[in-house]
Amino acid sequence: NMPGEGNTLSTINDRPSASILLNSPEFYNELTNLLITDGNNESLEKLSNLLLPITKLDATACKGPVLPVNDIRASLYRVIDLYGWNYGTCYNHISARVNNSTEQFLIKPIGLAFHEITGSSLVKIDSNGSIIDPGSTTFGVNALSFSLYSFIYKHRPDINCIIHVQTPTVTAISAMKCGLLGLCQEALICGHATTHQIQIDSMTNRLSTDENIQQSTAKVLILPNYGMLACGTTVEEAWHITFHLILACESQLRAVSMGIDNLIMPSDSSAKQVTNTVGAGGGGGVNTTDVKWNIGELEWSTLMIVLDRAGYHTGYIYREPLIRFIDKQ
């Protein structure tokens, strides 16, 4: 109903502010202008700002219009921000190979916060941290920190995305001599974790780790006192590891207060079963359709639906059967 045709809209939401907005002449004029003007992006943006829902994930301290993301790697920054896991201001790091066969990487410019990242603002750099494409900003990158990730990329060609997790809980676990314990299902999903000391070359001012990184096949790399690296063959897998890693660290930090000797650890057979199930993909192997999902892919697709419906415009390319599901909504 439009203004003057009854008060049906007010039943949508009992809050007075919602009724006033939905029945106001200004809203009617803006909507009419949007519908009759082809390609009126300005009106579309204004209307989106008025109606944009606040999602459960929205933990960022910065409110306001949502910038379209338009890139899966940029979406990763937004998700980390929405979960409140981007501790610090603009210094935490995510990096990803441009593609699996190059030594070029995408990383955020050091001057932007996570909630500001878009596909166009990501900076393309080489393995030395030199800028190939600055993106849409004039900011630089943290070449010192990236030198650590570049070292890992070089010695672990199976890794294409690295998320440096430095929440207080994860950092606390990284400082424990026992490392990450296979205490709960979330820890088992992350798989075996290996510990590596950060080293710095005073001559080149570049970071690296010990040589054991070449023998590691782990997707969780513990940096004592400096958090952990959640790694993945894909962006989806790196996110999958990050999500469960944070839950696992929170569980461990609470459990160890009782004393490590008092903890009941899962059996080797149980741990192996979880590993095999996760390796099957498809939501931990529960998917029974003919569609084959890589590790974390189904969960990530579901998360992208949430963001897209909240106005983030992730640009994510959905697979069947999610395409049909979205088209029906």
C-alpha cells in the first residue's frame, strides 16, 4: 500500500519509526523515482541505506553505508570484521595468491580498516613485497610482515591463502608449551598444528621461520607469542580453519584451568574419523547430494548468502544447487 491507501504497512513492524518511514511521502517519492528511472544508482544507494538490515554478525564499531565488496578475498576481510576478530586498527593481515600458479599476491593497504576493504582496494604485490598494482588507494603495504607470509608461500606451495589470527585467546594458546590440543571437535577439524619460531634477518629486515616449515603439512602454524596462521589451499578452506581454530582455542583456554592432567582427550580413532570426514568436504561430509564440495566451500557459500542479502554485494559465484535456491527467494 502507498500513503493514503490504508495503514497496512504499519503492521509489518510495530515500531513507530518503521511505520513513519514506510508510510512517509518522502519514502514514496524515493521509491517511485527508483522504479521509473533506469540505472539510477544514486537513488538505489540511498534506498539501500534506508532499508539495509543489521545482521547478527555485525560486530564492527563503524556503522553506516556498506561499501560493495565485489571480490571473494575482500569478502574475507569483511567477514573477519563482522565477527570482531580484526584486533588492532589496520595492521592485522590476510593474504592470498592471485592464482595458484603465480608468485603474486593480494593484500590490503595498510591505511584501510577491514570494514573498508573492497576488491578494487586490494594491492597486488610480488614475493618481495614490491607493489605491482596499488589498487584504488595511494596507501602502501606492510612489507615487513608480508615477508613472513612470502617465506611460507615459497616453502609451502600447497598454501594459497593465509590468515594471521591474533585474538587474545589464540595468542594465549600460542604462548602455551603444549600448543593447540586436540581437545574438541573444532580442534580436530583444524588438524595437526606445527610450531615455528619467527626469525628476522637484520641485514635485509625480512622475516622468516625455521626450516621445519618445509616439512610441515599442517594448515595451522603456531607462532609462539604471536598468534597462529590459518592456512588454506583456497580462501574457503582458510576461513574454515580460522573459524574452528578460534572456537578450539576458546575451549582449550577454559579447559586448561582444571589442569591438563585432568582433561579427557579424544581417542586416536575418533580424531582420525573427524579428519576423514572433514576431508570429504560438503559440510563435514553430511552433504548427501551429487554436488561435490571442497573443504569449507559449502559453509562459505552459506555465509556469502548472508552478506549478499545484507547488501554487501560480494560478487561470489554460487554453485548449484545454491543458485536455484537463491533464485527462488
